[in-house]
Amino acid sequence: MGRQHGRIMILGLTMMLAPLPVHAADEPGAGFDVLRYELALTPDIAAKTVAGREDIILRSTKEGLSRLRFSGNTLSIDRATVDGQAVVSRTEGDALVFDLAKPLGRGRMVRLSLTYHGRPARGFEGTATTLYTSYFACDWMVCAQNAFGDKADFALDLRVPAGLTTLSIGSRIGRRAGPDNSEIHRWRAPRPYSAYLFGFAVGPFVERRERVGRAQLAYLTDQPIDAAGRFADTPRMVAFLAGKAGVPLPVKTYSQLLVGGSEAQEAATYSVLGLEAVPATPGDPDKDWAIVHELAHQWWGNLVTCATLRDFWLNEGITTFMTAAWKEHRYGQAAYAAELAVAERRLAAARAKGFDKPLAWGGRYPNLGTRRAIQYSKGALFMAELRRTLGERAFWAGLRSYTRTHAGGVVTSVDLQRAMEAASGRNLGALFGAWVYGEG
């Protein structure tokens, strides 16, 4: 996810400021595991509204599950059924709740079927002729935004005006004519992902593609410029990150959608980037951070995902550090030091206001900037400290082991510690205790 860099203001994750105790009974997503989301949506590009249906296939993880809680949003639920039996939806605090007629036993699988319509309060951006979603997936669909550890399959049938281009998670596997001069584009995800990574875009986009190894890179834009030129360094970034991760680019096609403004946001298999967030020409060490940061999330964040917000630094601290590592590789040691200096200044600003917490802290942050100072900036500085402490060979071997071992899964800070200890043959309890757990 994007950060604030210089004058560029990136979309804030305001939903993430409140603490979320793990497995709390009132937490959206608690008590069940979503296996698959199936959606058929009709977005209105000009009005920025959406209507459609959604099926959620889920399994109870507790005995006597009596209600299903999802993240609250502004959508109007027209109809809801569980295995064909009508249920009533209601809002309870910040949650959308469905009370079940009969409690579910542990392991029971059911289908929650919904139809809804409305104007999402967040997560719908674009122009009069384009629409793209940003971070808040659970504002335009029903899901649990912060249940990072609950990865699920995603299938989307998107009805749009004929002739427009669509982008979503994974691959477009079909296109057919719809009513009233529309088309229905069928998209399917290649593997289960966390719900916050779902998304789509619609518009008169110009698209270009190129092959990099076994993967394809796609460049889309509605801007009157050559998007591929703005992303000319992406193949080199892919090669660098794949080498450091020990895992090839984990998607068959990685798309970059270039839009107006300063957007910088990753989705499961693509990123949305604003003109103000990317260099006008390749080779600008100050302006290419957003491209590599969002690309790095394809490994750290999307493929290997923190289990809860407590360990969110594993998503953002690692990718912020990898941005600095890319700059070192591309531009030299001075660029690496300059990027880490940005992190040091942001952490120092938080400390000057009396706020500094361990990386795996689960309490409440006073604002988004302070959260980023810890989980993005301090997280990157800790990765740099690990590199200095362990040396090049052990550090990068540990990161490769961590990424390979947990590919497709969820992690906590302990998983990174174990990988680094195994690679280095050292006990890192004191170092992780001081930086990550707040011990000692």
C-alpha cells in the first residue's frame, strides 16, 4: 500500500486505526472461514454506484455460531438467504450482521446469498468515464476487511458497457454479450487472497503487454501518454525482487493501471498508480518508489500475508525496506541510505510527539501517519538492522526461506524470526524482543 512521500498524499487506511483483538467474538469475520466469494456486479461508472448479487461460501469454525458479522458499509441489502432460507441483515456498530435461524455446528458449510445496491462511501474512484476500486473492498461488496488471515477464492462477473476494458483479480476467462448493449466479463483469481486485495477497474483503457520470463506485464491507462514508458523499469524490478524473494513473480499476469492523481495501491494481481506517484521518465530515484513498493506486495503482503493487523509491519515494513534495496541495486548505496533516511525522519517525528511502540503492537494509534511511522518506517529500519547484524548471505537467505516457506499462507512475526535464526544460526530473541515484541 502507498505511503506519503514528499508532496504526494496516498489514500489512508483509516479503518485500520482501531485495535482488533484476535478472535474477538464481535470482530467481523470471527467464528467462520470464508472459502469463496462469487459476485455478479453492475457498476454505474458516472454515478459511482453498484448493484448486483454475491454468494459467500463459508464454514463455521466454532460450535453454535449464531450470527455472521462482516464489515459495515453503506450498501442496501435487498435480499439475504442462508442455504435458501431468508435471513435479516442489521447494522451493529461498525458491523453488518446476519442472524441465523439456527446456530451452526463447527465445520458446517453454508452459502450466504445476497443482492444489494448502493453508493460505496469509500473505495470507488475515477472520472466520468472510468471507475477503479481502491483499498476498501468491503465498502463495495460484503466481506471482512481486516480479517487478513482469512484467504478466499474470488470470482467476479462484471457487467459493463460494451467496448470498455476491465481489469480485476487474476485472469479474464470469458466475455459475452449482455442486455442493453452491455458485456459481461468473467474474472477468476488464481489462488485464495485476503479480501482487502479484491478489486476491479472499468474504462476506455489503452492496454499494452510484454512478456518477462514466464509472466506477462500489462500496462493500462486512460491518460494521453504511453503507460509502458512510465513503467519501463518494471521488468528490472521484477527480476530483482524475484531474486531476493527466491520465488518468481507469483502471478501469470501483473497489471499496472495508470490513472490521474497520486494513487498508489496494490490489489491481488495488479496495482493502481497515479501520474503524480510515478516518474515522468524512468531512472528518477526519488519518484520510482511507488512502482516498486506496490510490486513488492505481490510477494510480501499478497503471497505471504500477516495474520492480523498486529503484524501488519510484515506487509509494509518489508516492502518499504525492499524499496530501499531496489534503489541500492538500481542507483547505488547513496540512494539506499537516502530512502532509509526518510524512514528515520518519520520515526523520529513520531518519537518527538512521544509515540514509539514495538512493531507487533496491537494497541490504538493516534492517527494514520503515526501508524505508518511504526509499521512502515520502523519496520523498514528493523529489516535494515537485521541485514547489518546478520550480513548479506544470512539475511537474504533468511528472507528467501521465509517467503518460500509461507508462500500462499499467513504469518506472524515469529515466522520471520525463525527463518532468520535458521539462516544465520543465531538466537535473535533479544533483537526481535527489542524491536518487534517490546521485550527487554
